[in-house]
Amino acid sequence: METIFNDLYKKYHSDLFNFLYYMVQSREQAEDLVQEVYIRVLKSYQHFKGESSEKTWLNAIARNVAIDFFRKQKGLNQRMIKKVEIFDLQVKDESPLPEEIIFQSEETKLMYRCLEKCTVDQRSVIILRYIQELSILETAQVLGWKESKVKTTQHRAIKQLKTFMNKTLRKEMAG
């Protein structure tokens, strides 16, 4: 089991951390939630049947961990999370951190700020499809949805995200 766990960690740790970071917008909280994912993996790996890829299975666990976190934080629909100052934290991973990626361009920063305003389902689809680069089928498997629901949610999420971005830009230009 230790070898399997180490392999999963090496292959997917960065993806899991990034997914959870984008969901909760807090490095510290994402680190805690990743640990919860690994606890659930250790408890349930013997039940993994291989009907989906390991990556899909791990992302499904990570999404459920995030949803449980939101439920504990004043309910699923209230997703306002206190932000922590993340720049002073020590970096252990060699790959770029989500906050480093965010600051690549003004438009990218705006997109990530506005992503926080989307619903949990919309945010999940955008993160899985465009950041984690999962296919529609893989995204459906992670979310436990039909492919048509992923497509519909993706369409609505992109439309909603563009609306939020346009409103934010107008406010910033006016003020």
C-alpha cells in the first residue's frame, strides 16, 4: 500500500493541491484539505475498482472534500472564505504555485477573482476542464454527472464568468 500511495502522491499531488486551492482560494486551507483527501484515499483504496482513472477518482474525492468544507463553512451557497496572506509562506514544491500563475497577466488575475463569484458547480467545471484539463467524460465522472450536465454547466459557467469580468472591469474603470 505504501508504494501505491507514494505513486499516487508523486503523480497527482500537484493537481490535487491546485484543484483545492482554486476551490477554496487559501493555500493553508488547500494544504489541510489535500491531507483530508489522502486520509480518505488510504481508507478507501481497497474499494477502488478501476472503473475510472486514478486521476478521476482522486479529483472526485477532492471535490467531495471541498464540498464538505463549504458545508462546514456556513453552507454550500455561502462560499466566502477568508483570504490569508500567501506570499510569506515557504514553498516546498518546485512547480509554479497557483498564486504565481494568477499573477501572469491582469486579465488572468481578473478571471481568477471573478471565478470566486461563480457557484461551486460552475467553479468545479471550469477548474476541472480548463485548469486540470480533464475531458468532458472525465469531468462527468469526477462530478458524478452526465456529460450533458457538464456541457450545460460549462456553458453557463463561462457565460457567468464573462459577465462577472465585464461588470468588474466597468466598476474598476468607473472608480
